[in-house]
Amino acid sequence: MSVRRMGMVIGIRPEKIAEYRKLHAEPWPEMNRALSEANIHNYSIYLREPENLLFGYWEYTGSDFAADMKRLGELAVSKRWLALTDPCQMRLESAAAGEWWSAMPEVYHLD
């Protein structure tokens, strides 16, 4: 099985940090299950204050990332979750067109 490590970053609204922390302290089991079924594993989100940045890391173990993300995005549970989390976040000014979380290319990995 191949593993694709992925990192991404986005801003967080300072007034929404407590809400965002609470949502992720009590994640919905059905949302976690949906992520796992989309071949997302070892998923972590880090918060950097006072810059108010979220850094996400996950490992993708599937063979068709675009199709898995499309299916994940179409799920009712994903739509409900994102309706709560997206208003907490701020797209980076440097984000590519159509990009919410900004992809970060890996420059180093120690196995």
C-alpha cells in the first residue's frame, strides 16, 4: 500500500478559535468514519497562535484522491460538518483559485 503524506494550511478567525477547538474536541463518529472510508488516515490539525493558522496533516492510502474527495464532499455528514467549521476559517490571500485549505508541498521527510 502506498501512502501519500499531505499538508495544508488555512487561517482561522480569532473569535472562532474556541468554537473550532470544541468541535474538534468532540468530533462526530460518523464524520471520522467518512474520512477513514475516503482513505484518510493519521489526520491531525494544529493551531498556531497568534498568527491564527491551522495546519492539517493526513496520510492518503487510496488510489484515486480526486474521486475519494468528491465522494466525501457529497456526503450529508460532510456538508453538515463543513457548515460548522468553514465559517471559522479564512482562506489565505495566497490560495490558488478554488482552493480553501492551501496545499503545502513536502520538502523533507525522515522515515
